[in-house]
Amino acid sequence: MGNIGVGGNGKTPIVLYLVELTRLLGLTPGVISRGYGGKAPHYPYLLDEKSTSLEAGDEQTGVTIMQMDKGLDTGDMILTSVCDITLEDTSASLYEKLAVLGPIALLDTLALMANGDYPRQPQDNNLATHAAKLDKAEAELNWQLPAKVLDRKIRAYIPWPVAQFTFNENGKQHRIRVWQASMINLEQNIGTIGSIISADKHGIVVVTADGALRLEVIQLPGKKAMPVADILNGKAAWFAPGLLINGQETITQGQK
């Protein structure tokens, strides 16, 4: 069979040595040292957790390989691999990025372990935080928040639960999902928070607490997601400039 080598204890064949060690390895999405306590849930659809790296405004996320212990994601860190979070990323696209990073990080970890001497960095439990279960109710957009916060929320909640707002039509409520949006800088006092200042083929522009948000792809109840240009062909009256995005008439500036 030839010489297959020995593990770090100098006796066990390297293959068996690595098999034994890898039983105690864990791969977790996120960069644990940033204080997510091993949870860093960049992808709520998969992990059912809410405090996403994307929604938090992190510039990077990644995967961490750790040595498992009796706690929940509390073992020593062996290797971390990171990737950038762009302004176009959604939770779905970050999942794809981490799906590529994970196997590479695991192979790199095995290479370190094969030498029998690999780094193990204890976690700082004082930085650990619990990522609570994601609730659908959190998908509702609050226009009293800045545009950049709403933009991150929209991207973080794709593909689930998908950010939404509620439109009132003569007492009937319609939940409208937002699949794509972009931020717009505005001059101060250009409109009431939550009001529509334009609606055309490029999107529906809504005033927020800081800047505006252009809704570009939305989904009406019972329909598929479509560009706003197509939505306006049948629902232009819902999104007329001067209305609030929830369907009510614009309130005065002093009441906002």
C-alpha cells in the first residue's frame, strides 16, 4: 500500500487521524469574531435567524471552521474565510458565495490539521450574541427609517420572508412585497415621510427619514413579482405622486 503517513500523535495513520479529528469540526456561516456568537445569519431562509450580516451593514461576511465542544458554537476557531458584501448582494447571493467558500475553507483546515499543529483561537464569550428566530412581522417596511437601512432590509430578506408594505384600499389591506429597490439622495424637506414623489417606468420613489427609496420590482397579492413599469399599467391610481405609499392622502408636513 505504500506509506500513507502518520498523524500528529506520531502513531495513527494520517487518514484515520483526520477522520477522528473531523468528527469534531464545525462549519458555521459568519465571522464569529464580529460578535454574532457563531450565528452570523447572512441567510435567514436557511438558518431562520434575523440579525443578518447584510441587514446590519457589515462590509464582509464569511465562514468559520471551529473545533466543536459541548456548547452551542462555542468551540475554538481554527480558520476563517471572508468575502465582501456588495451593494447589490441579497441573502440569496451571499448564500451562493458562502457555498463556494465553505468547502475551500474546510479543505484548507484539513491541510493544517494534517501537520498536527494548527491554530486554535478561543472565542470571546463577552462578544457573543444570540441571533433570534426571524419573524415574518419584521418584514414590514417602516418608512420612518433611513433609505439605506430599508435598502439593506429588502436585500437581506430575499428570498424569505421578503420585505413588504401594507396598502389600504377602502379598508381592505393588501400586502405588497418588494423584491428590488435602490436608494436616492434627496434635498431636505422635499416631501412627507412615506409619501410618493414620483412613479414612472423607473420605479416608485418614496420619501424616507433620510433620502428616498425607489421601488423597482414589487409583487401584488396573488401575483408574480414584476417591474413597477408593468404594475403601473393597471394600478397607477394606487401609486400616484402625492399619496402616501400605504394608499392614504398625504398628511401635512407638520404632522409627519
